[in-house]
Amino acid sequence: MEYAHLHFLGIKVVYKHLIDNGYQVLNVRKETDVNPQILATKDGKRYFVVVRTAKFPNMGVLLPHVAANVLEHATKNKAICRFASVGI
């Protein structure tokens, strides 16, 4: 499976999980070079969700420089960062 398709499948899994757990999803970006992929809110709090997807038995990995960039962006926007590692 091409990585872009695998990545988007992981985003769909996380999206459904968020919706099922009462989050309001405001924006979804499926591009592999855009972080975070999902912007959501719940109980008045803003969440930035970075999704990484890999084929079983591997799990998605968040690289340190990506984590630092997203955390900086989240801090500026008063958001909480979440990382979703999806194994498919």
C-alpha cells in the first residue's frame, strides 16, 4: 500500500475515534508533510493531533523535530498536543 493511502487510512481511524469520544473536529489535513493532521475541540479545549501510520507489526513514529515544531505551534495557539500512532 502506498504510504499516502496508508497515512490517510490512519487519519480516518483517529478521526472516527475522536468523533466517537465527543470531540468536534474542526479541520483535517491528509498531506503527509503537514502537521498536525487534525484540529479538534472538546470541553472548550483545543487539540492538535499528529497522526503517524505504519503497517503491522510496526507503529507510526513521531520524529523529535516534528514533535518540537508542533509543540511550539500548539503553545502559541494554546492547544494541547496529542500523538496518534496507528498500526494497520
